[in-house]
Amino acid sequence: MTSMVVGVALVSGAMAIDTSPVLAAPALSEPPPVSTGSADGPGRVEPTVTPNSTVPSIKKVEPITDRLLRVFVQSPAMRREVQVQVLLPRDRTLPRPTVYMLDGRQTPPDSNGWIDKGNAVQFYEDKDVNVVFTVGGPASFYTDWHKPDPVLGTNMWETFLTKELPPLLDARFEGNGRNAVMGVSMGAEAAMILAARQPALYQAVAGHSGCFSMGTDLGQAQARAVVATYRGDPDNMYGDKHDPDWLAHDVNLHAEALRGKALYISVGSGIPGKYDTPDVNPDIASTLAFGGPLEAATNMCTARLVQRLVSFGIPVTTDFRLTGTHSWPYWADELGQSWPTIAPAIGVRP
């Protein structure tokens, strides 16, 4: 009964969060932003092109500030030039670890929610790490899709993020080969999937307000609903509902692969909290209507993963907040809350 409630809440929440038209092409207008991060409308999808080379390379770097850079990477896997944004530390005298920050279901076309709403630039002001922010990939789960999607484009994010990108950035920006990955909402699930599937790459992983059971009927329905809200075809991601690739990306089924990593997992209860007031959140009506129920269902998903990790004897640091909706102010707080768990694992002072 509990899992049925979770599934219904997640699917209905994903479908109801944005009922305005979503982008099938750049000509369509975007809905106004709301504060729930992964509940906004999609960003524009970059067109797929024929790659100029079979070798990934950094094509250009453009400064946003003295430390925040736009880095454009020619990706054979993604069949296009992919932008990421890289935040460098003030002290660059020694090689340093890298933290990869994954966005939620909605992601701005030219930025990342962690930058725009998560206070990440300010938080990392005094941290001796390189920080990499994904740009784009709405409703992609930052995974490798079976097929290009007519609406959501070519998504080969796992290959890009774990194979093509790290050696390029380490060489260009003095990375030392130690990595952490963090994400919110869709990005939380993606962070855990990447860490489980690429266990040698990451020493630490943090997931905030995610669900982690793609191999179950209800977990698959939730993921399909997320893709469908953006007019993507979920079969293009992992195939039809019987395809074993859905099981291959189920974090709960592959929780053993997370052993030995520093793990931080957080979620709210869905009950309105300190940031769910009109003076703090101008989109409070949307947040309460959708962000509350969605976070409540996500709480149950998170508890299931934590219980499985504990049953395997895998250490995990958790924060089950008594209040809080599915929204960015809480995730901004969790960035600081998670750091004492993440930092030592990558060799950085908390």
C-alpha cells in the first residue's frame, strides 16, 4: 500500500507540476519560472549535429567571472558541443579534487540551478576544489539513452560525464583525479546511478530529494512521467517497460556498488517549513500544491534506499528534515550540511 501511494504521488506530481506547454522547439514560449527547481519548464534542447571528430576536446573557454568559466566541449557521444560551467578555487597552486553538480528535472539552458538558486558559487568561495556544473539536459536523468529523442535530443550523459569530460577538465584545470558528484531531485537519482555504475570514478556522492527505484513498476512510471512532461518518449531512454536496462539503472538493486564511498542523502517531509512563506517564496501556491506532495513521496523513496544501505552495512549520513518542500532553499542548505561528509572523502578540509 505504501509503495502504491508513493508511485501515485510521484507520477501525479510529475505530471501536474507543469501543465503549461513545454518546449518542443525554440519557437515555443517558456512558462514562467517557479521556485521548486525541478518543477519548472524545460530549457532549450541543443541540436544534434554530425561530430567533427571522434575525440572529445575542449573547443573554447569563456569567462563569466574571474573564477567561473563557460567550457565548451566537443562530445562525440553527445554528437554536439556541450557546455559545462567550471568554478575554480582562488588558490590554484596545487592540483585539486573536482565536484560535479547535477541539476533537477528543469535546468536552465545557459546555467545550472545550483548557481542560480542553490548559492553554490558563494558556498565554494573558500573551498579548494574545482566545481563542474552541468548545463542543459532537461528530463534526461543524465544517463545514456538508447535512442536520440525528437524533442529532448541526443542524451549520452553518462558517457560524457564519466568518460569524456573528467580527463579533459583534469588536464586543463589541474584536477587530481578525486571526484564527488551531487544532485537534486532528478539529479539526485542520476548522481547515485552514476556513482553505482562508475564506482572507481567517485569517492563521494550526495543526493537531495531523489527517488532511486527505476527497476520497480512504480519507479519506472515515475521516471517515464518526468520524461513525458517534456514531451519526450520514455522508450527512447531505456527501452520499453520490459527492457532490462531499467533494472540496470535501479540504485536500490545496485546499492552494494556504493560501498566504500562517502554517502550523504537528504529529504524533507513535504510539510511546509521555514522557506515556505510568501515573503520568502513568491510562488508559494505552486510550491505548496506540488512541491509538498512530491517531497512527501520522495521522502518514502529516500527511506527505502537508506534502509537498503543499512541492511548491507554500508555507512550513510542522512538528513530527514521534519519540514520542507521540494524546493531550492532547502537544497541550498543541504549543500553546507553535506560538506563535512563529502570533503574528507576527496581529501579536502571541511
